[in-house]
Amino acid sequence: MGGAERNARKRKQEQQQRSAGAKAVSKARGGGVNTRMVAAVVGVVVLAAAVIGGVIWTNSSKNETEGQTIATGQPAGNVASVREGVVVVTGKPDAKATIDVYADFLCPACGQFEKTYGPQIHEQVEAGALRVRTHMLPMLVEQSDPPGYSLDSANAALCAADDGKFTQFHDALFHSQPEEGKRGYDKAQLIKLGQDLGITNAAFPACVNAGTYNQQLTAELARAQNDPGLQRDFPNGRRGFGTPTVAVAGKAITLDQDWLTKVLAAPQP
């Protein structure tokens, strides 16, 4: 074999080797791209599933009151309540002490107030030592989803008061209090609670559905917010009205641990 032939053959082998190497590199690069593409697609699918799952969980949590029957709770005792405008008065007229309680059915702090002090208040009312004037206010009317539970529940409680069931209705709504920012109870659920408590009067559902006391409740909220005697200092440095507020003789008092004992022991104006 001559030198020229050997050189030609060598060049051909080198070309074949370069071609095979290029194909291997191309295949490897193509595989890397495909791997990255698959990984990216999988990541997008997992993220989408997480987002969808989060939305479903959030909606479920937000709407957890939907379709629920509000528990009626324990019997409220034997002391009757009387509606006086948008204030409900419970207790004997000759009770030693009288307090005004301002609250909102959606207010978390009001729920805690009822849990902590409600039994003591009921006990003193039953004993004839305490008279309670309850003002249920639509303070957080925009803080439910959909808005309006704060006002609907306050109105429904006054409708229940017209049938002598205010205390039972009041206690049941606080016992099963919805979470602020989420769905409250709708009017049908509020009507069902009243009926479960023994209200048979056809005027009750009509009162709830019509929002009979809505205007008066809104006016009472404005009055309370602008009453100098009900202004309090808050931890953030703000001064104003908030719920829950307890007042004696028109003046807000400090809700320390022994506030009720102090009220009962103090000379009444």
C-alpha cells in the first residue's frame, strides 16, 4: 500500500471518528434538554396542584359554616329579657348593679369575653344581684365573607328578643361563633336557630328576612362610637370605641380579672 493511499485511508478514519463523536455529543445535549424540559413540566404540574389544593382548602375553610345547624346550647335560666329599642335588658329592676355590655357577634374578643365572664354574669343575674343591658352592634359588618353577618345576627337577636328568646339566641351564636373574615351564618340559618329554640311566631322569620332593626342598629353603633363616656385607650396608642365594652352609669370600665366583683361591691350611682 502506497503512502498516498495510507494517508487517504487515515483521513477517512479520522472523519468517521469526528462524525461519531459529534453525534454522541448531540445526543447527550439533546437528552439534557429533554431532561430539563421534563423536570420543568413536572415542576409546573406540582405547583399547579399545590395552588389548586390551596384554593380548595381555603374555600372550604372560608365556607365551613355553610349548611351547618347552629347548636342551641344550654338552657339560659329563668330570668326574662325585655327589648327596649335596640337594647335588651335582662335581670330584675331592683338588682344592686346594672351594666351595659356592648358587643358584636363576629368579634373574637367578644367571644372570649363571653367564654370567660358569661357564666359569672348569668349567675349574678339569676341571683338577682345584676341587671344587664346588652347592645349588640354591627361593628364588624364588613369583616365577614360575604359582608353583613354582624348586622344580620344583631337584627336576628332582637327579633328573638321579641319572642322572649334573646339570651338563648345570644349564647348560641357566641358558642358557635364564626371566624372573623370568613363566612358567617345566613338568614335561613339564623331563622332555623330561633325555631330550634322554640320560636313559632311567623313574625320572627319575617323580622329576620326584612332586617327590621337594621337602621336602628346602625344608628346605635354611631351613637356608641361618638359617646365620650365609652372611649377607651387601646394598646396601639389609639383612643376610641371598641367591642367588647362594659359600662357602668354610662362610663366604660377597665376589664381586669376582678371587674365584676368590683362592680358588685361598689356603691351604685
